[in-house]
Amino acid sequence: MLLTPSDPNGSVHLGGLRLSVQGDVPGCSLLEWRVGGSSTIHDVHYRIEYTTWGLLHMTGIGGGYFENSWLWTADHDIDTGEVITVHNPRSFLCESSGPTWMVGTASEHSYMYQYNFTGASNVTMLLTQTETPYWQNPPSAWAMTIHDSKNMYLYGAGFYNWFQGTQTTVFEVVSSTNVNLYGVNVNFPQSSSNPGVNYVLTGDRTIP
């Protein structure tokens, strides 16, 4: 829907926006971000009640400073409170070299993943939050995956499932280097009764 130029020296600044759609658009990415690290996104929220390809896609040298963004696949009508079911596959996909700083971002209710870093580098995240889709039973959407990436920093995260019980894994790190995790928190209603749950998988090693 929005496409930035692919320019390492370019500068784009978005602020105070709500991105949405009026019907199912399975080929649409709400924001394709390809501009360099001097760019910013402040107070931009993605709110959908229909299916898209994904909400935010970063590629190439895309990067910058992102603050206070909510990527929300709706689980209810925000005006009436009516419960709705939206089958949206992807939320945030990062395949860029950055550098990228993300402060106070949240991603909720897409059925494949909330944050996916594939071939990404030089990403720093502070205060990150996710929720799995409430309708997914058993829940299987990834909170975050990091594949073939490097120089990744995560400070303070909350990965939540309030709805259909316990999923075995929510966060995966594969074939990546210099991945730094601090203060990763999870919430599952049945986790205390299922000691076999593995929250974070990194290579062939489990972090409980």
C-alpha cells in the first residue's frame, strides 16, 4: 500500500498514522520499507479487520528508528466490542541490513508469526510485545523467529497467549550469530502444569 524508495541515503519520516484496509487484499503489504537508517516511524499503527499479505515488510537496506507502533489484526470490533475472526498470515517481516531501532512496538493475532527476522542484521528492540490469535486451537503462531541473522538485540519482551492453552514453542533462533536476549517473558494459562514446554529454541538448544 505504501512503498518507500530503496535509497541508503534517503530519509522518510512517518508519524501519527493509522494504516488499514477496507476488504480482503491477500497480495497487499501495508508498508514496504526500503529506505535507510536515518528514517523514522513514530506513532504509526496498523489495524486490520481483513486479510492482507502482511503489515510491515523491511527489505534491502531498510532501517531507522521506530517508536510506539502497534501491528494489530483485530480480534474484536473496536467500536462495538463484537468478537471477530480474521485470518491474516503475517505481521512484521524484516529481511534488511538496517541498522534498525525499535522502541515500544507490539504485534498481535497474525496466524503465522508476529515478528520474523530472516537474513536481517543490526536490529535493536526494546519493550516488545506479542499475542497469538485467540481463535487458534492449538495455538501455533510464532511470537518471534530469527533465522540466518546477525547482531540482534532484544531487551524486554512479553510473549502472550491468553486463549487456547499452551503451545510448545513461541520463539526460535536458527543459524544466527550474535543474538542477545534480555528479559524475555512469556504467559500461558497452562504452562505451570506442562513442564515440557520449551519457550525459546536456539539451534538445537532449548532455553526454558
